[in-house]
Amino acid sequence: MARRLTRQTLGPKFTEGHRRVWAAAERDGLTPQDVGARLGLAKGSETKFLYGERGASRHVAKAANEEFGVPDWCWDVAPKRPFVPPAARAA
């Protein structure tokens, strides 16, 4: 069962890469756990990654490129478009 997302803030490492992974997840109807499985993230670390508490390792960046088409350069720049976490949109 998917957990309800309640976090309304982004972490200090949130990048364009994170934003693009979120966009792909929302487009495809994926949960954070689905994203974590596709990117090879450790169980329980999915939300820390998605909200930008953690950056992307080379392994995760490569998986994001293969799974969601996120270019490597996206992990080195701030988001190009505004991003509001799902729980903040619902508030």
C-alpha cells in the first residue's frame, strides 16, 4: 500500500533532475516506491531522494536517464521550472 505524501518542502539538493523524475512519475502514475525500484534506490530512501535531501549518484543518474530520459546535466543545475510538492499543492 502506498504511503500518503505529506511533505510540503524541498531539500537543499533539489535539482532539475529531481523535478524531471517527479514529472515522469506523476505522468506515469508511479509512487515513490515505484520510482525507487526503477532507480535502484534503497528501500526507505525514495522520498529523501525525490524531495532533494539526497543528490543522485552516477548509478541513479544513469538509471534516471534510462528509465525516464533525464539527461545527466540536469543533476548539476537548479530546477528550470517551479516545482511544488504534491502535498503542498493539495494544502
